[in-house]
Amino acid sequence: MRSEERVVVAGGGLAGLRAGERLRELGFRGEIVIVSAERHLPYHRPALSKEAVNGELHASDLRLTISRELNAIWRLGTAATHLEPDRRVVGLPGGEELGYDGLVIATGVEPRHLQGAPRQDQRIHVLRTVDDAIAIKQAINSTQGLVVVIGGGLIGCEMAASVKSMGRDVAIVSRSSTLLGSAVGKNIADTVTEAHRARGVRMAMGVKIRHWMPQAGGVAIHLSDGQVFFAAVVVIAVGASPSVAWLRGSGLVLEDGVLCEPTCHVVGGTDVVAAGDVAQWPNLRFGGRPRRVEHWLNAVEMGRAAAENLLAGREAARPFTPVPRFWTEQYGMRIQGSGLPSMGKDTTTLAGSRKDHRTITGFVDDGRLVGMVGLDAPTAMIKLSTELWRQNRVAGPDRQRPQHLAPPHRLPERNGERGGERSAGVGDVGAGNVEVGAGVVEVGSAGGGVRALPAADRVDGPSGRFEVPRAQAVAQFEEYRVRFEARARAEQERHGVPRQQQESQPLPVPPAHGPVVRTRAHPRPPVRSGPRARPR
């Protein structure tokens, strides 16, 4: 990309921030404009349901580290209204149009609406932004009585634990019979449910809400089992939906998010990539079915990978094939997850303790370990992670440098492949762990390889600009996927390497979250050690 070009990042959250920073690391000298519907700079979102609600941290404590080299134009409080890919224009409020040469879609998700809930009532809240967390904290501190949390997922359980730590009476209403449902397995779900019940959390499990009756002193919630909760504050935490309303009519495929190719390039778009919670892409490490992953670390890694592939261009881009990870804490218990437990059709106990509740549940699909969740077992999780990586290698013998999902006649032969050497200290781009030393890394060079460049050089990858009608793009994507998988199976049979004997790769250590650093326009505070909350 030329130095006078502009990249627009739609979304000012974690994925958009890391995408912008990665563009600078790779030598992009053009203009970066970050359009964000929120009025705050990026902040530590996992802390909202914990330290931000119970008052341990203030809003100013949550701000994320921002690279001093980012030098981006921030359009805070400005939501994108529409997209015109043919004209390369992002619409803004008031009829303003923002042209782009490259676009990163990272608008995240929005709290899901609960049918029948009187959302106009000021005592009923959702949790997604720091402003939501502040409103919930103020509502709890200014009232007395029961706080009802609707939803038994991660956010709902964290919220209930935080409210209980404030000394308030709290109840959880969930359609599932146990907290966290099938996300962590029955053993861990039962342990978490009992932990909440033992601390006095009122539980209404396996029920539906029949009626809402707002009254002067609170909101009466009538349940299907006959119970009635009279709530002073209600927090709805029933999941989230991709924020794609502004993309309707653009011609992009919007099916539970923005449909992408394995390389984060948006299907039907030109020089458009997506990252974070809004992106639905086929992870070739886990079967290639398009999915969304709503985890903190995935936003970090995918934002960086999307920026790399935007500069590389469609033809030279590499698939993004991470092993997702997440974790949460409730009442001092640490829950860690790795892989895609939702894929599992069966569960098994991989490790356990006879003395306490420590355990690791494995999720199996057709005899293959596809995910695992541990309860207070961090050391065992690290040891078992190698098995998860080993059983979920990216298809094809060329594991170090996964190929873009391109037609077979354009895939280089293994023996004659150019640019196969890897620079020392450079990691797997797909996993988002490339380390940049004195220079920058060029992606999509002449041979399709990776080589170090002096810091003064510029990345000039192919633009990959072409226009494909929506229907043709979807059909082409499916055809390429079938061809790629068939070619990968043939090469694996030719090499004769059973899946169980393939080399393993350890689970990357999650990146440390350093102290908060303000941009030049926002100077560093006198003392700051960063948020204490661990990312989910």
C-alpha cells in the first residue's frame, strides 16, 4: 500500500486497536482512521462485570495500552451508518462519507434483547460498555433490595459474584438447569452452580419469564415455575448479537456476523477484512466451518492477523488458525478454556483430584479432542495443551506456513516452493504471535515468504483489488474450500503421517497486559500498574 493511502478501522475496541498497531509495525505509513461508536478510547472490557461493577477499578483505570507509533485519527462517538464497497466509502452520521483504500471491520457485538423485557425502564440494564457498568454500579449503590441477573452464562455468573461481593442479595434466572450450561461440561458446571448456591445466591434454573410487572418500588418478574422475584435492579445477560446493522445493503454476506475467508478477508469484499467478535470465519484447524469466537485473546490475535493479510493482499494472505483460549474467575475459582468446546459431542475427564474440586474436562468430536476446560488446574492445562494442538493440526503437510485457500493450480508445489525459509524469531502469522525486532516483517513478498526489512523500508504487498458479485464470491469460496481439503487429504496420505504421530506445538503463553500508556494527547498518569482483572 502506498504511503498516501488510507485504512479505515470500523470499531474502536480491542480488535480494531491491535489491527491499527499491527499496520504500523509492518511499515504502513498512510493514514489510519478509527471510527468508534463509543466515546471512550479502548478499555479492558473483561473487567466490566467484575472490578468495574464492584468499585475496585474506575473507568480511567481500564484504559488499554496504546502504541505511541499508532498515530491514528480517532473518531470517537461516531458510529458507521452504512458501507458502499463499490465506491470504497464508509458512511458516517450527518451524511459524511469517509473514503478508504483498505477497511477493517471490527464493530464487535451488541447485547441481545430479551423478548418482552421493558427495556425502557431505568431499573433494567444490559452490560457491554463501560457506561453500562457505571450505570449498573450506580443503580446498585443507590437502591436496596434484590438484584436479579437474567442469564447463566459467563457474564451472568461473573455479575452475580460481583454483586454478592458488594453485600447485596442477588438471584440468577436461567433457562438452563445448571450455570454455564454446556460451555464447561457438567462436572465444572455443577461445581460453579453449587459455589453460587453456597454463598446465598438465589437460583431459578430451567425456567422462563412469563411476565414483567414494573411497579413503583421495583420490577416484579413472574417465572414459569410460579416464583416471583421483586427486583430493585435487573441485569440482562443473555448473550450478544453481531453489530452488522450498518452493513445491510452492502452486498456482504451477513449470517451471524460478517462471513470471511480463512484469511479474514470478507467474502464479496475487496480490500476488506474483519476481526474480533463480529467476524465469522472458517478456522482450518477445527474443520473449516465458519464460526464466531467471542473471546478477548481472539480479538487481539485476529486484529493483528487481519492487518497482516490486508497488507499482503488476497492472493498472498495466510489463514488465521488459532487455538482459542479464555478464562474467568468466580469466588476465587479460576476457569480456563482452550480450543472449541462447543464442537464436542462427548466429554471426558482428562485430569482430576480426589481431594478437591480441581478437574479438567475434555470435549471430543469423532474421537478427536477439540477443546478442554479446567477448574483451578493451570499447570495441568499447560501440559495437556500440547495434545490439543497435536490432534488439531492445520490440514496439509506445510504446517509452518499454511496456504491461502486458493485454486489448486495456483498453489505452489512443495518441492519447488519459493520463499519457504523463515526468519529467525518470526512466529506463526496465523496465530498472531509475530515478534518484530529492529526491523519490520514483510508479508506477501515476491516469493510468498517472510523476510526481515529495515525499519525505513515500506511494505508494498499486492493490493488484491478485484470485484466479485456476492453470489459468485460465495460459490467461489465453497469451491476453493472443497478443493483445498481434497488436496490436503491426498498429500497427507502420500506422506503417510498419521495424525497421532504429527509433531506437537505448545499452547502459546497469553500476552502480558502491560501498564496503561496514554497517547501523546493523553499523557501518562504519575503511577499506574494496569488493570488487575484477567482477560476472559
